[in-house]
Amino acid sequence: MNTPLPTLGERLDRLPWRPFHTRITLVLGVGWLLDAFEVSLVGNVLGVLKRQWNVSDVQASALVSVWLAGIMFGALLFGYLADRYGRRRLFLATLLLYAAATVISALSPGYVFFLVSRFLTAVGIGAEYSAINAAIGELIPARVRGRATALVMNFWPLGSIAAALASLFLINLLPPAVGWRLVFALGAIVAVFSLWARRNLPESPRWLRARGRTDEAEAVLRQIEGRGAAAATPLRAPATRGARREGFWRQLQELCVRHPWRLAFATLLDAAADTGYYGIFAFLPLIVLPQIHITDTQVPWFFLVGNVSAIAGGLLVVALLDRAGRKWTVTTAYALAAAAMLVMGRATQAGNAVGVLVAFIGVNFFATMSWVSAYPTFSEIFPTRLRATGIGFAVGVGHVLAGIAPVTLIAVAHHVSVTAAFALLAGSFLLGVATMVPWILYGPEGRGRALEALAPREAATRTG
């Protein structure tokens, strides 16, 4: 009896870990480092910008909301473009946009100009979310897909630490009006380096196969496997013709009509983590730290210490995701993040600076666990030809919902209490727990399973 030829997915999944996998994990991780660098940077310099441009707390918190709106736009638009034109092109285009926009940020003459430049920078970063999360899962073997994707996510706390160190050096040693501009300019330098590192990354063979470009998929697969390895294992012929090129709204319509549960699950999970995470980073420098008498020059130290724990939380997810599985890792992380938020609220209300710092370490640990485990979980549940669009929708809408958090938290703190604001932050993570309950009962567990096995049946039959 003849042994059936392996599918493309089977060939990718049975590969041993190769230098290619290490390289793509490191290079794509820089995208997350840039996002963290930018978000943490605003938190580090928010006090300086408030005084320089004489803006209110609400105006300052709007910087975070505008950032999240830009993430939404970039993730939605470029998610579709990544499914239409490929992952590789987006890897390069998004970094060019980011580098140009962050230079404009550094040159901003005032608040409104800076607000617009932050939106443009966020569009570039939002595009990274879609392309990176789609590609990393499509290129990494199934048995270590969760671990590798979580490792890419762990570049986030490294970016936050880099932002804190840059702020400490440039803002404390240089005139504040000059120092913050140089810190933003550093982001452009990192982007240019990343652009150079990405220049030789291949296209996702799964995406090429879904588009009916089997010969190109085979060529990339041979490159990944190593010369000579693919000659003995030819690619199984496609079962159907390549997928049609469909417009943005047609892609979204198919996601909403054919995969509404998966789309809702991904969106709510992203919104829950982002609301809590971005909310605390906007709320902390504007309300919490002034209440416990932390000065602007001490703020970067606070972020630096907190983000060391974020690395630990992310690395724990790396260890757990392919062992304990997605379902229980994600649910436990969200539940513990909610509890840590309540503890931090009590410490803030008591005016205990040491207690707030200790609680912030815990918040960063568990909040990082939550989103680092969530992204690999919902990135693998969409069919290949819709994957980046689905991720883009979830990230985009999730970030819009999260964008309401900074202004809402400031208002609740001013008109109700700081404790109530922290209760809202805890509630956002409890939303993540509630979202996981039906998925635990009825959703697929992605641990060790091929992407093709996780894809919805009707999508799999269309793409072959």
C-alpha cells in the first residue's frame, strides 16, 4: 500500500527546531518590543508633557486612547492586507510607517500635533499585531507553537524596560524639553535595524498554499527544511483551486457569518486584557503615583521595577502553554490579574508607596501572563486565508473598547474613588475569565495540534 504524501502542514509541523525558527522568533519579536517601547515611553514622559504643554489629566489620558484607536485602524486594515498580499510585505511596510511616524512625534511642536503623530505611529504598530501573530503560528511546528508565540510576546517587557532606561538617562540628565524628544527618536533607530533584519524573511508557505500558489509554497518549504530535505517528501497536490481574492468587507462578512463565536471569543479576550493593561499604564502616572508622592523623575524607576516581573510572568507562560494547555493557562492568568488589581487599589487608597510598588509587580506579572497566553490562543483558531483579518478584527475592536478605559478611569477616580477605578480594572480581567468559560467547555484546545486541525471545517474544505 502506498504511503500518502505529507501535507504542507504536516511537513512544517514535523520539522525539528532549526536556526530558521530561532531567527524568525527573534526578528518578529522586535515588533512587540517597539509597541511596548512606545506605550511605556508615553507613561514615562507623561508628566513632562503635561507641564510643557499645560494639558489636563483628561487630555493626557487621551494620548493613550488615540494610540489605541490607531492600533484598531492599523490592525483592521493591515490584517486584511496581510491576508490579501501576504505576511512578508506587511513586515516591511509596517516598520517603514512606524519609523516615519515616530520621528514626527519627536519633532512635534505641540499637543495636537503630537496627538496626530501618535495615531500614525499606532497604525504602524497595529499592523504588526496582525502580520506577526498570523505568521509566527504558521511557521512554527505545532508541538512548540504556543511556546514560540509566547516567546515573541515576551519582547514586550523588554521594550518597556528599554523605555524606562532611556527615559531615566535622557530625561534626568538632559533638559526635559529635549530629553523626551531624543527618547522617541530612539524608536526610529530600532525600527530601521529591525527593517534590515527582516529583509530576508520568507513568505508564509501556508498562506501561499491557501492562495493556490503551490510551487512557491514548495520553494519556501524547501528553504525552511534545508537543501535536499524536501526532495524526498514532495508536497501533496492541492485538493481545490486557490482561494479567490476577496475584498475587505467580504472577508469581514465571512468571519461574522461563518465564524461569529470564534470572532467574539478573540475580540472579548483581547479587549479584556487590553482594557486592564493599557488602563493601568495610563492611570498609574496620572493618578496613582502622584497620590503616593512619586515624582516625575522617579516614574521610570517604578516602571522599570514593575516590568522585570512582567518578564517573569511571560516566561512562565512560555513554560506552561504547551504543557498545561491554552484553556487553563489563560483562565488562571486572567483571574489572578483581577485579584492583583484589587490589592493594588487597596494599597493606593491607603497611600502606601511600598505596597503599591509590590502590588504593581504582581499586576504586571499576571497581566502579562494574561495577554501573552491569550494571543497565541486566539491567533490559531482562524483559517489561514482569514487568519490575519480575524486577528486584526479582534485586536482592532478590542483596542477600541480598551481605548475608553483611560478617560473612564480618570473620571471615576475624580468623581467616585480610586478604589472604584481599580474595581473597574479588575472587572476587565474578570471579563476574560467569563469569556474563557464557554471556550473551556466547547472550544478546541490548541496544545500540540496542527493549525489545519483547529480551523473551522467549512473553511478547510474551501482552501484544500
